[in-house]
Amino acid sequence: MPPDRSLDARLAPRLAQLKAQDRYRTRRVISGGHGVHAVVDGRKLLNFCSNDYLGLATHPKVLAAAQAALGEGCGSTASPLLGGHNRHHRALEDALASATGYPRALLFTSGWAANLGVLRALLGRNDVLIADELNHASLIDGGRLSGAHYRRVAHADLAGFAAALAAAPHPAQRLVVTDSVFSMDGDLAPLTELRALTRHAGASLMVDDAHGFGVLGAHGGGIVEHLDMGDLRPEIYVATLGKSLGSAGAFVAGSETLIEYLVQRARSWVFSTAPPPALSAAALAALQIVQGEPERRRHLHALIARFRARAAEAGLPLMPSLTPIQPLVIGRDADALAASARLMEAGYWVAAIRPPTVPEGTARLRITLSAAHGTAEVDGLVHALRDAVRVPAEVAV
Ligand SMILES: *Cc1c(COP(=O)(O)O)cnc(C)c1O
């Protein structure tokens, strides 16, 4: 019989290998609402792995805004330049620009589309992209797609960024790009210092504030407000609407010229159907809560401080994060999976994150806190973590 050359025959061994390496991924089905009390595969769990940091995905005002806009239609029916740009989109763009302190903002269907669209539009083969090694996958792929020279710098290494800027050929356009809050570590980029470096070198700076917008800053304006950057803010600001705003989509904020250029050239924007207007109406309602109810942020930051204090008492080695992302590095993939499974038995949903999402040997529990959690729930989690993160059996012997 001739060898089986079908697609499935080629893929099956790769799947088997992932399983053998504890790298196989599966999904869980959520039913009955997706707040902090989630029904997961039929079991009621306390959710500590969502990015809904302010609890807005299920907020009545957000849902009401979406429902009201839905009365006008579901899909946007076309790409933005072909008639898909709706009054709900425009109102949200205007509000996002003023919330972030930039002249204009442009909506994309997702953070992934925004990062690909911006990098591909701005950079070409003669340009240089200088990127933190822990940046989000969409920034890595966007950089590759652009064809620019890709310089990967060690995490938050200012000397490394300075050297990469100095080494780049001068007439070339140089763009430094970084996450603001690193999605698997929770720490902050040294953005003020990077801005000084790029200004000095005549280069540009782009920040992806997916996990900072709504959470950081007195009014939830994100990393730029948190660091009080004022006129020294990055030229290109990206944030998503699917995390602390509890909706979906993303936006790029910047100068009039930048946004007009993206309208002409960002392919993931030009050639993609505009987001459903109801999602923009929901995001606008969420933004109003972000700005009008600072107590949500205060409660969240109090929970973060409480979680860290309790975890320290319990001897749990957290990373130096002051954001809702509080990872607990376990090490081996199998141990992280086992800890996550034990937590689930105890009624807590905490995701295990494995390579290649994080570096080899640093599999971890990625705990995310939300303003929708209560203090007793956070205390309960610490208790459950202490039991779940046991020393691996073979080490304990
Ligand atoms: C989630 C995320 C994205 C992608 O945004 P989506 O809207 O989910 O596509 C981009 N960058 C960072 C840092 C993220 O965490």
C-alpha cells in the first residue's frame, strides 16, 4: 500500500507529539453567563482567568447599550470605507481619543488586526522594528508581515534598546514597540525611559496597552495616564476593547496624520468588515463606567494588594506585578497542569500557561483579578493555591 500522504496523516503525529509533551490545548465550554461565577463544562467555578478586569462584560448598562443598538441592526454590513462606518463607531472613536488624550482614534475588529494593520502599514523592508522579547504574538507576527528587520531585545532591557537603536542604519525608519503590561508576567514596560531613548535617536514608539487601558491611571486612561507622560506619550497607542471594557475589538490612537495614513493603508482595517455597531455601543457604555466609577478601579487595586499580601504570608512566590495579572511560576508543564486541575476540583478556575506562550521551564498559573471579585473570594483562592501548588511528588520523596 502506498504511504498515506493525506493532510490528516501529516497532522496526526504532530498532535500526538504535543500530547506527549503536555502541550496539547483544549477548550472549556462556558454556559450560564461569563462573570466571575462561571458555569464551566457544567460545573460552577469561581473565575480567576478572565481579562474582564472591571467586571463590565456583564454590567447591566453595557448590556442595555448593546441591546438598544442591536435594534438598528446586527452586522455593520461592510468595511468602513464601503459604508460600514456607523454612528456608534464614530461616537466610540471620539470618546476613545479623548479618554487617551490623543487627537484621534481608529477602531479595528481586534487587537490582533490592529497590530498587524499598523505594523504592515508603517514599516517596509528598509525599516527596523525593535521589540521586547516578551511582546504579544500579534506584534511579533505584524513585525514579520511588514518585512522590516526585526531586532528582538531582552525583556525591558533599556541598554539593549539603546544598542539596537544605535546599531540600526540611520536613514531607515526605526520603530520601538512594546506591550505596556506584559500579558503573561503582569509587569510594566519602562515606557518613559523608552520614550526618552526614541526621541533622542529620532525613532518612533508604539505601545500595546491591551491590559492597561481601563485599569491603569486615575481615570482608567491606561499606561500613558498612569505614567503621566503628557506630550511625551508614544506616537502610536493601541488598546483593546475585549479586556477591561468587556466588549470586543480594538483601537489605535495617534495624531491626525497617523490615523489618516492608517485609513489609506492599514489592510486589516480597509479590507475587513467593520465591527458590529452594538459592540461599539457596549464599549462606549463601558468607557463611561470606566471614567465615572473610579471606585471599581480602587476596589480592584485593593484586591491586588490583598492577594499579594496573603500570598506572601502563604509563601507563594509571585512575580513583581502590581496589575490584575498575578502569575505564579510553577516550572514544569505537567506540574502547572496538575495545579490547575487541583484548583478546579476546589472550585477555582485558573489557567495553566505553557510554552511557547511563555519561555521553556516557566509554565505558570496565570491568575487574573477582577473588580467583580470580593475579598473573601480572593482569600479563598490563596487558600486553595497553597494546597494546589504542592511540591512535585518526585521531589518531595
Ligand atoms: C489580547 C491582546 C491582543 C489581541 O487583542 P484581541 O482583541 O484579543 O485580538 C493584543 N495585544 C495584547 C498585549 C493582548 O493582550
